[in-house]
Amino acid sequence: MAKITVFGGTGYAGAAIAHQAQSRGHEVTVVSRNKPAAPIEGVRYVSAPADQAADAIKGADVVVATLSPRGDSAGTLGPIYLQLADQSAAAGARFIAVGGFSSTRPAPDAPRFAEGDGIPEAYAAEAKEMNAILEQLEAGATTADWLFVSPGGEFGAYAPGEALGTYRVGKDVALFDAAGKSAISGADFALAIVDEIEKPSLSKTQVHYAY
């Protein structure tokens, strides 16, 4: 059993990860500014801003950050993620940052989607902000044992999908199915992350989960 702290654990990705981890017997703490609409039985909830919840990291084996660069959080996540990474390192915990699909590449060695001009304007700022976090991690901005996780292109409450119990694993190149679609449900994205938590195979790198 691992002790897992999920920042942003009342949001779409965070809640799915918390549910998956708790259902598999892990000790889960969720940190969020907002109280959950539907608390997960057995999960401990801490209401606090992410940069003021260091105590929630103490004793953790894994820290998962699923914060979204929207609303009041827009433009603030870079320093917050690095702070969480450093606090994780100090606690001896692994740090997992959930990013976006735009941090994948269309082909090997090609620029990441977030580095181009093809992202709709409504999403461009948040895509670039999350990609900048990945760049900082890759540049060695923290000593934490980190992992940056990108979901499929169709991922979120707007396209919840179904729990199929399967997924494919990539690195930095986008995964598409036979129909040219990149997607993963919240349940299967959480499944992939908790599988990696239980059997660690990656360190200081990017991983991409999609169907």
C-alpha cells in the first residue's frame, strides 16, 4: 500500500486518480481549494491552496499534481509545480505531474504541439503553460524523481468515455487509433497512473497514455 497525495483531487483527472488509488487499497489524501461535491469514501480531504499544503506531503510515497491552469490559477502553476516537486523530493516522495496532450509531438523529434501555432486560441495559453513545466523538469529544475504524464487528445469531463480497462503507453509522440483519434477516459487514465505507481518503471521522463 502506498500513501498518495493528490493535488487538485476534486477535478476531473484528480478525482479519477484518487478513486482508482483508494479502490486498490492505497491511502489517499486529496488537497484542493474546493470541497468535493461527492467525497470518495476512505479518502482524506484537505482544503487548502496547493502552495500552502506542505504538511499533506509529509509521509507521502507519491505526490500527484493535477492542477489546471485556468481561472485564478492561470499563469501560476510553474512555480507551484516546482515547489511541489521540491517538497516531494524533501519528503522522499515521487512526483507525478499531469500535463496535457499538447506536450506530445506529432512525430519523433518534431516540435511539441504546444510549441506550434495550431492550438485553438482558447487553449493555447494553458497548453504552453503546462509545456513550460515539462521543459523545466527536463532542464533539471528539481531534484525530485518526477514523471510528466500526458493523456490522449480527447480527455476531460466533456468526453468522459468508459472504463475499458486498457490503454497504450507512449513517450513523447502522440498515440492515435486506427481511426486517427487520440483519446482516453478518465477511468483508464487513472488506471494507467496507478499501475505505474504500483510498479514503477519510469523516472524523470514523459509518458503518454491513450487508446
